[in-house]
Amino acid sequence: MSDREGIFAGEDPFVLARHWLDEAEASEMNDPNAIALSTVDSNGLPNVRMVLLKEILADGFVFYTNYESCKANELDAAGKAAFVIHWKSLRRQIRVRGPVARFDGPEADAYYESRSLKSRLGAWASRQSRPLASRASLMAEVAKVTATHGTNPKRPPFWGGYKIRPVEIEFWADGAFRLHDRFRWTREDEASAWQVQRLNP
């Protein structure tokens, strides 16, 4: 019999992840949806940076970025990624690993349109990850795209989402005397059933 009770209970890891995030939104002061996203470059050297997780769907985790950025180049080349989301207030974390692909349809348009005007214009102005002469030059570019695109800019062709479709999700919760609770969900591919295993702390 499974001992996945309490905060670990459930038969769908995406539902469980959404539940944990909902709880974190009530207790984390800033950006409860911030994830540390890991990629690798062409030499296999890892990169990690914080991005905001925007959706937990029935089959994956979605975030958005500039498609010309360093992270996007690495995501497109490798087709795989991993992230961890950690909540100090709850003393919990979730680790995710799996294939990743662009999420570039009407959903990306809808998310872009939901952002503030300044954020939408900022997406047009930023040449993400590339050298920048000064803050003043960035603000000059913002003014330029504001004049060009006005108050209702469309989503830039170089900006959109990615969805990680995990083959591994681990739920971790702090335990007394560092005897933490860990449950790893794994599957061969999206067509396979999830297998759940408790791990040693």
C-alpha cells in the first residue's frame, strides 16, 4: 500500500504540482512561481537561471522567453531541460526533467496580451542575452519601439513559450532531523503510465 498521504496524495503529478503552487502563492512573499531552469550548451556545460513558470497544464510546464536568447538557443539545440522550484516558506521543492519544445500558438499570443503594456514593449526592445552598451541605450530602444508599435503591440515573432513535458518529477518536503520525504514520479514517455517511488532523503 502506498504511503503517499497528506501533501503527497494524488494520482496526477500535474494536479499535485498545481496544488503545491497554489499553497505557495499564499505564503511566499515574492514570485512563488520562480523556477531555476537548467540547460546545457553545445559543449555540455550547464547553464541555470531563474525564470517564471506561467502555467501548469495537464501535460507540461510552460514558461516564456525571447527565442533569440542564450537559453532558447540551448533549449532548441538540446530539446531537453530541467528545473527546480523551491519554496522556503513551505520547506518544499519540485524537480522536473524532460523534453522541451516551443509553445508558440494562440496560447502564447493570449499570454503576451495579458502582460502589462510596458512588459510587452520591453519584449520588443530587449535583445536578450546579448551585450548592451548602457541602460540609456536600452531605454532609447524602448522609446523607439513604443513609437513604432503603439499601445497595442502584437507578440514579437522572436518571443514565445516553451513547454517541458516531463519524464521525471520529484516532490520533496522537509523532514525533522533532515529525514526528508521524497517521491519521484517517472515514465518512459508521454504515452506511458507514471511510476511512483519513495526515495531516501
